[in-house]
Amino acid sequence: MSTDPTGRSGAFAADDESETPDDRARDEARRAVNAAILQMAHAAGAPVQERRIFPDSTFTVTDPEPLAGIGFALMLTDHARQQIHRFIRRAREDGADWREIGTALRLQQAADEHDGDLGVAAFEYAAGAPAQRFDRMWFGWDCPACRGRVIDYGPYGGHPDDCESGHAEGCQRRAAAIAAYEARWTDED
């Protein structure tokens, strides 16, 4: 008897074949989050209860007490946000531009609702709102070419030295960005 690598068989395995990879990933995320919240409740000694999945159902689910569950779900949300920022930093370090990051963050609709610039939407997501009204937003990452700590001011255009600071002297990545910027200006003339 052949089994599905997810541990499913029969009717559920047939359903999996019609799902997209994103659907399967979302389903796995849901299961992982539910399991993590329950494990967190057990670890914290929080009350756990069995509830019907809906009023007339004979099926039940084991959940922590709702107020504790809210706290555990927030802990997971906070950690997920930290992971998103870690992956954004790694993507910038690997050379991804803000537009590519915006695509990965699925921000196209948000960009369309505002100014239409996907790269700006991604940068503003990563940098967050400024602490003060006129503070300049930034996002930090480490340049793998020069090992400098880069302060990235976003994809608002301008000379690369105005968009990023912190590259070491002679940084090849910075030199390539400047050459590309200057070539754009030369092509427009």
C-alpha cells in the first residue's frame, strides 16, 4: 500500500493532488500553528479544554483556554514577524532588490492601493513607520561583498550613495550599483 509523504491516504490523498503547492503549504502552516499553540499551552501549564468544532458537531478539538490561546498566538505572530525581517535582510544581502522582496511579501495589492510602487511598499514594510514624523526610514543589512553594515534608505531613487551608507571603501557591490546608476543617466542623454 502506497502512502502520501504527508501521512494521508485514500480520499485525502486524492484531494492533495488538486491542491497547489501554496495550498499545501498553507494547510501545513495551519496544522503547525495549531500544534505549536497546544504545545505552548502544555509547556506553560495553561488550562487546555476540548471543544466541539461547531455547536452541533460530534467532532472536537483540543485548545488552550481562549485568553491564554490569544497570548500564545501573539507569541507566534511576533516570532513570525522576526523571521520575515530576517529573510528580508538575507534577501537584500543576497542581492534581491526591493521590488523582488515586495513580490515575495505579496504586497502588489497594497502597492496598487497607494502609489503603485512595489519596491517602496516592501521597503516601508521592512523599515516600519518612523519614530518621529520627519525621521528617515531605514533598514539594516550586512553587505557580503565588503562586510560593511549597510543602512538602506530604500528604493526612492537617486545616487546609490544617497540610498545606502556603510559599504567599505572599494566595495564591489557599491561600485556595481554606482556603475549601473551612471549607465542609466548616460543612456537617457
